[in-house]
Amino acid sequence: MPHSSGQVLELKHLRVQYPSTNKWILNGLDLTLSQGESVALVGPSGCGKSTVAKASLKLLPAQSICEGEIFLGGKDPRQLKEVKLRELRAKTAGLIFQDPMTRLNPLIKIEDHLLDTLQAHQPQTSYKKRKQKAEILLEKVGINPSRINAYPHELSGGMRQRLGIALAIALNPPLIIADEPTTSLDVAVADQIMHQLTNLCKEMGVALLLISHDLALAAKWCKRLAILDKGRIVEDGPCKKILSQPESQVGRIMIESARKKEIFIPESKELKSTVLEINNLRCWHKQGGQPWSPSWNKAVNGISFSLQAGETIGVVGKSGCGKSTLCRALLGLTPIRGGLVTLDNCDFLKLKGKSFQKKRKLIQMVFQDPLACLNPSMTVEDAIADPLLIHKICQKSQAKEKAMQLLQQVGLNPPEYFKNRMPKELSGGQQQRVAIARAIALMPKVLICDESVSMLDPEIQNEVLQLLKRLQKKLNIGILFITHDLQIAANFCQKIIVLDQGEIVEQGSPDTVLKEPKAHITKLLVQSLPRLS
């Protein structure tokens, strides 16, 4: 069928079903983007947002069913052979992924990522011109060209995402699809990235399709909002109109959830015994210099604080401030240069062998990406029972019985329905509940949550946070909540610690930190928070 002129992307009555399922992920979706237009596609987890991007670029798994009309740059990608399809993808749409590190080749330099892309689609261009274009692209996205010989792992999360943007715009496509491009970044860096991306799109006259579960972020950077629910667009129009007068039920729920996130409700708790105490913790890594006078990266540099049973402390800061290094240090996964970590009244870092293993089960972690931390070949039941068997706490039959109880405890009912399912068969919220069940299986006294809700939409975020609160109250666990989202930290934690360059630059109650920030980095984080109002 003929397509409308002036549209860079046109989807009509789109229906998509993945292999081995009998459910339509997309079921009659209609969406168009005009040249230079910025549209945010939002919706709850599992609504089909990422499937829209995959279907538009013919990236669906083999044997998927895809019906309806798709016009990308006026052509249906499903009708093209591989060579023409690659050409269409590269020259018509640039794709920016959620986690750039998993999309970059760790074995090749920044220069080669850009040169390979340019050479593949512009083979007639000389090496000299390609090199010049690569340096210009880096400058456009805010990376100093002097870093062109660096490897991906030598860049911060924000710089890797900037490289992802450079690769997406390398061939001047009329459309950029950004799929959750700031989920793993702190609010200050996310704000910089979105500012850079939207400015580039305006400058180049490029259409932007921003896929996000963050309604405030979407409203800040896009003029038009499309809400997806159960495989269909249920609301589509100017952001201001939808935010002030939502017509769909899911729109009202999302807006209400986003506004709740912005309201700070301080929560007081009667604190008890200290379960974790950190004194002058230092994690330094050599990064060059002479053997007799090495240069040090002071990732964690003299941090001190204590965590009590039933208390939740939020640790926030920009990318590279030392949050992840702190997590690894507390778990014994990274070398410690100095300081003291007392866990359950014991010098944790000096323990060895069986003594270490015995205490090690008292501190557990819930990771950012539950799918990445769950064994894809193990059933839900086996994944939860596994720690009990590793620590020889009980026999296999008892471990499986305990796993069923834990499934109920984290709200996966009936447990019989979930126990034999594989991680990939669960939604993001369900996967995180399984990860939490596995983390509490050993009855820890400290739970480290490392960006554990950043990949979930606001409604599911709230459900998981409420679950953590209930479990904390029941089990009297101390929670160290690592996050780049200051709003979530303010609503969930009794105390907030702000890190910058490996040091604590500010700490206090959420109310004080949010309303009266003192440190420069805290002020920047507060100012960068996307808000609906």
C-alpha cells in the first residue's frame, strides 16, 4: 500500500507475536513520525515499547509473526534482502541502546568503531576523510578527540553513551531511535546526554523516537507523547495536553505514579543495633606512573558510615563517583588499600576460608539487571534454591521447599506457576522479585541494592520498593541503596550519602539534602531531576 509523504516512520495496524507464544505483543499499533519531530513512546513494562523499535528495523527474532504496515524511510524493511536491509537501517535510522557497553566491541578502540561504520557504508571515502569525520563526530557529542584511541572500558558510562550517539548519527540518518538511553546513568549525566541528543537532532533536522518508562524525562525532552498499553497506542498528542488532561486509564496511572515519586514523604524508624560499620575505607587502583612513584585512581577514598538493622541508607552520586567500587569492596570483590569493615561485630575483611564464607552470606546483593544476574539455563526454583545448596544449609528437597516459600514471600503467587519458568519468560518486575528472593534466601543482615529498580517503569518500581520495605520490616535487614535517582532515594531511604570522586561530600536526611543541598554536586543532581511540574 502507498505510504504518506513526509513521514520518516509509519506504522499501521502493526501486530507482532514472538515465537512459542500465543500472545500479540503489539496488537493494532498505529504510529507516525514526521521529519524533525520528537516523540516519546512511553508505557508500563511489557507493553511492547522495545518491540516497536525491533519491528521497525526488522530485528525481531526468527519465526516471529509481524503483520500490518511498516514504512521506514518510505520502504518496508521486511521486503528487502540482507544487503539492502543493512543499507536502509544505516542510512535511515540510527539506534541508541540502553546499555552501550553491551553493544560496543571491547576489543577495538573508539576510532575503529567509528571507522568501521563509515567504511562499511561509505567505502569510496578515503581513510583520511573517515578519520576526520570520526574526530568531528566525537567533538559533536562532547568527547575530546584525544580519546579516540581509548577502549570502551576506559570510558565512563556517560562517555560510552555519547559514543553510541556518535555511531547513531554517523551516516546522517533522518531518524534516531533511542531505547531507554539514560536508564543506567545518574540524573546529571542523563540530563547532559539528553541535552546533547536533542540539540543534535534539532541541528540536523532529525526525527527522534525516545522510548522510555520515565514520564518526566519524556515530557522534558519531547513535544509529543504516545502512550502504549497492551500492544496499542491509547493516547497520542502534545505532552502538555496529555499530562494535564490524560484520557486513558494507563495514562492517569503513569502520571499519578510519576507525581508520587516527586513527593517526599519522610519515614522515621526506630533503629536498633549496628550491622555494618565502615571506617576510612580506601580502594585505590594503580593507573600508570613510574614503578617507584605510581599514579593512583582513588575510587573510594576515606569513606566512613554505619548502617543499623532496619535502616535504609541511600548512596547517590554522578557516574564514576565510586558507588560500584564501594559495593564490590563490601562484598570482598575488589582489593582494599586501607580501612575497616565491621559486619555483624566482626572484622569482615580479615576473614579467610570457611570463616569468610560463613560471614559472607550475611551480606547479599540485588543487582541492576536481574536477567543478567540470573542463570538463563536454571529454572526460577533452582535459581532461588542454589545459594542454600552452595552454603550447605539444607538438602536439595528442603532447598526446593524453601524456594517455594520465598516465591510466596516476594509476591510470585501461586509459586507453582512460576517455579519451572526460565528467567527470560518473566517480566522485568518478576525477574527482580526472583533476584530478591534469592538474595534473602540466606537470611542476610545487610542487603545491597545496586540500581535495583532503575530499569523498571514507575509503577513496577513502586511495587518492588514496597516489597523491599515489607521484607525489611519482617527480617529487620539493613539496606544500602545505591542509586543515581535522588527522588527514589529521598522517598525510600532514611538517610542519604552523596559521593563525589570517592569521598562523602554531603550526608543527612532526605528532606535536608533535597531542599537544602550544600555540596556543588548535590545541587547539580537536584537541579537535573526531571519533573512533571
